[in-house]
Amino acid sequence: MTLINPALSQHAKYKTIEANFLATANKAQLYAISAKPKEALELLSKYWQIDHFKSKIANIAKLAYTNEIIKYKDVDTIDWNRTISAYLLRYGNDDYFRNSLRRMGLKSVLDECKDKIRTKNYKDFKLTKTLLIKKDV
């Protein structure tokens, strides 16, 4: 919004929307830290259509997804190749994610996946309540 027309940032209605978003984003970040992407993104979903907020929402989603992956690292039913690929497709391979997977013993899976995936823009994806993908039975 303000990127298109900087004068909007001075408008009272914009200030209200931004203040509401920031308060909501702070609540959502607590869910993200607690590895609860579903809850975090339910709060933020109504703001996803506002391009100005997408970067902040994506950062919160990225944190939530990474923490969720760490939380469920010992679950045998998760297809780690597909889960890691879904993350890489959206967000690429950053230090925090790479180090987290290394500590989890999944660096070899990351190495296998990262060469096959070309990162796309996170803005091209719908918000999803989890990136964990279960193994096919």
C-alpha cells in the first residue's frame, strides 16, 4: 500500500490497518516460535491479499514451518524428502534451515533435495497450515 502511494501511510485508515496487522503479526509470531503454523497463519490469512504485508507474513510462516519440522523430527510417518522439498520450493536454503536439518541428522536429505528444487517466489503460494507431508502408505 505505501509502496504504491507513500501518502497513504499518513492516512488514518491505513494507520489503523497497519496497527491491527502488527498486533496480529506479533501474536502469530508467538505461534510460529511454538511450531504452530496453522494457528499463526489463520491469524494472518486475511492480510495475505495485501502485498505490502506479504514479506512479513512469509517470514513468520517460514519460522513456523522450520520450527514445526524441528518439533516433529522424530516422527517416522513424515516423508522428509517431500517435506524439505516443499520448504525449499518456497523459501530456499538458508543458514537457519540448513543448520536445523544438520542438527536433526537430515542434512543428507537436504543435499539430495536442494539440487532438484528451483526456488519460486513465496508470494506464488497459498498459505498452508503445515508443510509436513506424510509418507504414502
